[in-house]
Amino acid sequence: MYHFFVRRRVAEILRHLNRGDLAFVVRLFAPDAEHWFSGRHALGGRRRTPEEIAAWYRRLAAVFPTIRFAAQKVISTGPPWNTRVVVEWTDTFAGRDDLAGNQGVFIITLRWGRAVEFHVYCDTDGLKQNLALLASRGVAAAAAAPIGSLAGASEG
């Protein structure tokens, strides 16, 4: 029964994210959470403070204001104090035929309903192409240095 509610919560979180309600999403992270995105690019790297995590979500909104995520599959396992959630997702960009959608996986560790680890894996080549296109059109955040550390980030 618990995992049913976890899957419903993931759907709710994506609805908030898709509406641009970043404050709602950021509040779901534990104070000591790790937010990690694969690759060396404007969205890549590791964030370990609430301020860095909030800054990353602001950057996501600045670079991709019309991004919309759809969960294809959600898997949840483990007890409430150590729940693992895997979300297979796709994204699209409303009104942007020039940007290619992406797909990937979120791997999330929850402790009592709050994210303590959030890892993002996606097609970083496709993401880098979108970032380069936007940077060439003057979106400075698309070419900005990563927020947080690149320690542990792959070359992807």
C-alpha cells in the first residue's frame, strides 16, 4: 500500500514541476540531500545544499521554461526510511519544435517522504545539442558553468 502512495506522489510532483511550481519541488528535498545530474554541461554536476538545489531548479526553468515531464514507469521499493524510486521519463517542450525531447531515468532515495538522493540520467548528447542551440540564441544560462561540483560527473 505504501508504494501505491509513493507512485501517486511522484505523479503529483511531476504535475507541480510541469506547472513551474519549483518551490513545491524544492521543499521535498531533505536539508542534507544530494542532487546529481550526469554530464558536464550547464545542468550537470552535484549539488549538496538546499540553496544549490533551488538554484538548479531555477536554472532548469530559465533554460527550458516549457519543459514537460511524463513518467513512463515508476518503480518503488523499500521501507519508508529507505525507499528507492526509479522513474523512467520522457520530456517535451511545449511550443518548441526546434528542441528535441529527451528520455531518461530518475533514481531517488527517500527517507520518510523526503528526497535524500536524486540522480538524473538521460541522453546527455541530445541535451547538449539543445543547450548549444539555446546558447547560440542568447540564453546565457544554457552555457553557464554547472551549479555545485562536477566531482563524479561523467563526461556524457
